[in-house]
Amino acid sequence: MLRRLFLLFMVAPLIELYLLLKLGSYIGVAATIGVVIGTSVAGGLLAMSQGLTVLRQAHGELDQGRIPAESLFDGTLVLTAGIMLIIPGLLTDCLGLFLLIPWTRRMFKSWLKKTLEEKISRGEMQVYTRLGGWSGGSGPYGRS
């Protein structure tokens, strides 16, 4: 786990910096800054659009009396994509855009669900749930 965190916080920014410097040497500093700003703005607009779509889907599922599990999963991925697009860099922008496009998000979501299910079945991850809501027990502020 520590190794993965090291890679995330030390190696990823170095890759981002390298890619930005390489792009800057090919197209110039101003154009590189324009690309970073442009992808952030375009990604932000796309994230807002996809977020509203996911919110409508969740609302529709709730109206039908279903738990919006898939929509919540999509919403989490759209939020993650939005955060990645705010971080300056080409690699994070590409990953963020990958998560915003609905069909690529479905591919990633399918892979992620499979990976999580395998970890849970091997006992590497535990999931705690509370079934039955608040009835028969104590609520968030003491006894109901």
C-alpha cells in the first residue's frame, strides 16, 4: 500500500511535469498553458453535464422505488473525473476525460466492480452495511 501511495504522490507528478515540458518544447509555452486551461474548462463543462445526467438517473430510480446504486457509482466516478481535470497535467486530464465519457466509464466501472468483488471474496477488503434502516434500533442521535 505504501508503495502505491509513493507512486501516486511522487512518480505521477514527475510524469505530469515531464509531459508538460515535452509538450511545451513542441508547441510552445503559451500553447501548452492554453491546452491545460482548455482541457480544464472543457472537462469541467463535461463533468457538470455528466453529473446532471447521473443525478437525473438517480432521481428516476428513486421515483421508481429502487436504490440508485449504479447511479451513485457513476456519480463517484464523475466526481473523481472532475477532480482529476482540476489538477493541472496531461495525464490526469486524459484519465479524467476517460471517466467522463459514458461508454469508457462503463468499461472502467465494470473492471472496478470485478476487482472489488474479487478483493471482497478473498478477504482483502471488508464491506460493512446496515440493513433495515433505523427501525428497531437507535438512530444517529441516540434511541429512536
